Amino acid sequence: MTEYLSVKNLLIERDDRLLFKNLDFTLTAGDVIQLVGRNGSGKTSLIRTLLGLMPDFDGELCWKGKPLFQEKDDFFNNLLYLGHKASIKSALTAKENLEWLVAPYYKVTDEKIEQALSEVGLRGYEDVECHSMSAGQNRRVALAQLYLLDLPVWILDEPFTAIDLAGVAQLEARIAEHAAQDGAVILTTHHVLEIDSVKRVNLDDFAPSSSASNAGGSHGS
Ligand SMILES: Nc1ncnc2c1ncn2[C@@H]1O[C@H](COP(=O)(O)OP(=O)(O)OP(=O)(O)O)[C@@H](O)[C@H]1O
């Protein structure tokens, strides 16, 4: 099984305030890791650190066993990242947004985009400008990337935001399907996920006052 990411003895501070320390986990093919923790515990900060956007940290981050930032081209070539904002341009149509979002990877056909939009419940919305769609529909346009891009590692920050119950169930099914096909997923959400064998990493366990953090850490599943 490919070991994609490993996080060893990670410590992150923001504005001189310790968020967590002694954090350890690995992301292997087939894994779904749910980052949990109270508001402000550092879930997004951890994701930003993995993406290289917060370079001040202590600890070791590896991609396929080698230092992550030496391997960042391979990492980014294998990564689908969806941030907690949907990253949708309101002046563009659903189809134009998806063309723009997948352009760094490859050119997709209109048919593939239509299929992906149909998967997220937006059949017939291809040529609708996103400013005239709801928040949940905008999120669904972004989520259509999960049906378009063939990338093994997904990092999804609050992907369920604004999504209705049926959409949540469908997204959970897509995540489980990806993992079953040897993909790997890290996501943040406050939802209780209906996905078998999801591993939970609770950042509260690694917060400064926590005994796990002081004792060297562990992660639950
Ligand atoms: N833009 C920022 N500049 C400085 N500090 C920030 C910024 N955003 C967040 N922080 C600090 O970093 C800490 C961690 O924030 P982060 O967004 O990583 O938490 P989170 O676990 O993702 O929270 P939530 O569950 O509310 O999304 C917060 O307690 C906050 O004090």
C-alpha cells in the first residue's frame, strides 16, 4: 500500500500561540482521515501547512517517505485540494468554472463536464452563471471536480458546507468509493461521517493542555 503522507511530531503555532504539538499520523492508500477538533483547534492551519502555505512549523512532513517540500511537484501533481471557500467565480458559468479549475491538469470534454455536473445534481446548469446559483449549488460545482479529476490524494476542507442531506450522503459515497479504489482522503468536517473505517484525528488531543499532547500523542480511529 502506498504511504502518501506522513506527519511526525508536528507542532504548529499561530501568532505565538501553540495550536497543537506531538501530532502523528500517516495517510495511506485506502484511508479516509477526518480531522476533528473544536473551532480554532487548527484543522485548517494543518491543511495550510501541508500545502506549504504556513512554513513555520516543527516536525517532519513526508510525501511517499521523502521530505514533502523536496517532493512538492509530485505531491501537487497527485493532489486534489478543495478549500473551505468554494473557489467558484461568480461571473463564469458552471462549465466555464470547471474548465478553469481542471485546466492545470488537462483539457476535458464538454461531455465529461456535463456528466460531472449531473453527478452533483446540476444537470442542465452547465451554462448558468454561478452568481445566479445558491450557495449549495456553487459548492456542488466545486465538488464536481471529484468526478472529473483522476488524482489519488484529496484534501477537502469543510466539503459539506451548504450541502443538503442528499448531497451529503452522495459526497460520503463518493469519498468511500475513492478510498476503495486506493485513493486517500483527508477532510475536515464537524459532521459525523457515515463512512466505514474512517480514521479520526482529533486535534484537541494534541492541544497544549491535553495529556496526549504532553505525553507524546496518539490518534484515534
Ligand atoms: N488568518 C489568521 N491569522 C492569524 N491567526 C489565525 C488566522 N486564522 C486563524 N487563526 C488562528 O489560528 C487558530 C486555528 O485556526 P484554524 O482556522 O486552523 O482552526 P480550525 O480548527 O480550522 O477552526 P474551525 O473549526 O473554526 O474551522 C485559531 O484559533 C485562530 O486564532
